Amino acid sequence: MASSLERLREHLKDGDKLTLKDSEGQYTEDITSATVVQILSSDGSVQETFPLNEETEIEIDGSSVQLRIIVHCWLNKDSSAASYLADCQNKQLTNVSFLQRTDLINWLSGNTKSSQYLKAPNQNGQTLGKEITTDNENKSSIDGLPSTKSTTSGSAETDHEISDPVMVETMKHERVLLDHNSALRGGRPIDFGYLIKDAELKLVQSIKGSLRGSKLPSGNKGAHSRVSKTDGSSSGPRKDPIILIPSAASSILTVANIKQFLVDSKYMNPRDLPSAPNGLVNIEKKFERISRPIRFIVVDNTRMFTKPEYWDRVVAVFTTGHTWQFNNYQWNSPQELFQRCKGYYFHFAGDSVPQHVQQWNVEKVELDKNKRFKDVEVVRYFWHSLEKELISRGYR
């Protein structure tokens, strides 16, 4: 029997409408308060009802997705990435990235026959995606020799073997292409999810900045001046940007050695150096594409962050890979934090990067344990990366 998700997809392909109902059976437009989704035909009659809390066969980032998230994606199929992200944050729903959402909407609407996030077999042993099975039955085998099938009356089939040895050898390497997602292959898997999050974040920041400016009263010049300095649209002086680094003694970069590393391009063991007072140091840097030198405040704690504006000034966050580091941060989820702040994970060459860190939107920067002459190139790479972040925030 077809699952709820498959039946929902068939209705969407037929152009049926979705309506939401809450626990009291009343129609609602708020998906967070709704408990079921109903399918209405063209004449307004209810065809089927599905519970929104039901787990589906869609799996994203290793976890099954509820039908509520799938329906929310569909209802926002015409929304921009920024609007969808803001709606997810307001309603505290799982944010499905742009590519994932596009893939799901194309599959639900019938534009594609498969989705890369659809688990192949379900718990009942049934095969999901009947279109895929049917297509694969008519395709040549990847491992064996391909054959051409011709059907006569009844179900008789005749196989015609390819006699050209060159063609035989070539067809051994044939790969079945189901969609554009499976067509791209490389030497090693690369996760470009951080680019999606960066794009969504920049769009949201731009829209929020414009909304803040448009909501100001025309006579309130003081408020307009403050907003302008925050969002970078003013050419006036800006407050020093902040770099957050770990306070853990196990971190390879602390307030004790950060200045020697970023200013002198030389890594020293932090245990061989005295700790900086108050967990704070100042670093000044001249960039090629920014007109004036930038003075950075480097801190290993957030005790000085007494106002929200301090978080607006954070341009980089160094992480050791431990989530407890973010407990006192304004955004204590790594996924949300590194959408809003540029993230860096420094580690020694030969040390493995934890799996969960590889899924975060952070740049992995590798240091050599013994060859100190390589520190110059590592520091140059860091400053070049941070310069691009500063320019995107309006520094000129």
C-alpha cells in the first residue's frame, strides 16, 4: 500500500488543494498549530486526511522528516530563500536548505521521478519510487553487458548482444543517470551546503537591513544614524569588529598566542606564554581592498557582550569542535551560529576533523606541528578569507 507521502504526492501532481486543520477541527493557516492536512478536490470535497506529525520516507542529514516539514516546504514553494528561512525561524521549524527544498518540490509536483532524499526501501520492505523501478527495469545493467529489448505480442523479449569488442568494453563503464543530482561525480565528495547557508544569510541580512531602514520615522534622524552605522550603509566610523576564540586550555589558539600568530605569523604553544589579562587582546591589520587599517578585538568569552550590538560586530568565531563552547552565545546552535558568523576550525596536520565539524559551516585551516615557516602562508590565507567577510559586511 502506498505511504501517506506517496498519496500526498499523487494529489499534488493532480493539482488538488491543501488545507490545514487544528486539533479542534477548525481551518487554520498556521502550520505550527495544525494537526492534520486535508486534500480537497476541485469541488471542495475532502479526499484524504494526513496527520502532520507522521514520519515520512524523506531523510535529510540522517534523520527522517515529518510530514509537517514537507507540507511547509510545499506551501512556501513560491517563496524566496530569505522569506522561507525567516518563516522557519519565526515558527521554529526545521529549515530545509535551498537545494534540498528545490529537490523536494520538483519531486512532489511530478517534475522529477525521484528525489535523492527519498529512502529506497521502507520498513515494510516495499520499494519507494515506482517510477525509478520501472525505469531501471528497462535500462541496461551497469555491471553486465547492455542489451536491447524488443517486445512482441505477449511478453516475449529477444536480447541482441553487442558484438563490437570496443563497444562492449566501453559499455562496461556505463552509468545509469537518473537525474541531474546523480550526473555530477568527482574524485572526492564535497559538501557545498555552506554556500547555500551563506547565500541565505546574506539575503536575510540585506532584507532585514532594508526593513529596519524603512520602518524608521522620517523625523528621527538620530535613530537613522544608528541603524546606518550598524548595517554598514554609512561611510562614517565603525566600531571595532570582534573575533571570538575558545577559552579552553586544549585549544591550539588562545588569547596567550593569538597575537603572535596573527601579527607575527608564528605559532607558539599557548602553554609556553603568559595569558592575556581579561581574556582580551587588540590586533590591527591593513588589508589591500579596505581603505583604512582595521583594529580587531579578540576575546575568549562573552562577558563584555552586554548589548546586542556586540554580536553584530562579531566577524569570526574560532571553534574547537565542542558545542559547549557556544552555551553562552546568542546563537548556541552551531548551525545557526555559523550562518550568522564566519567560522574557523584550526587543527594540526594529521589530526582527524570530527564528523560533526565537517558538517558545520566552518573553514578548516590546517597547521603544521613542526614546520614553522609554513605559518606565514596559513596566516595569509586566514586574513584573505576574513577580508572577503569584512567586505561583504560593508567595510570599504
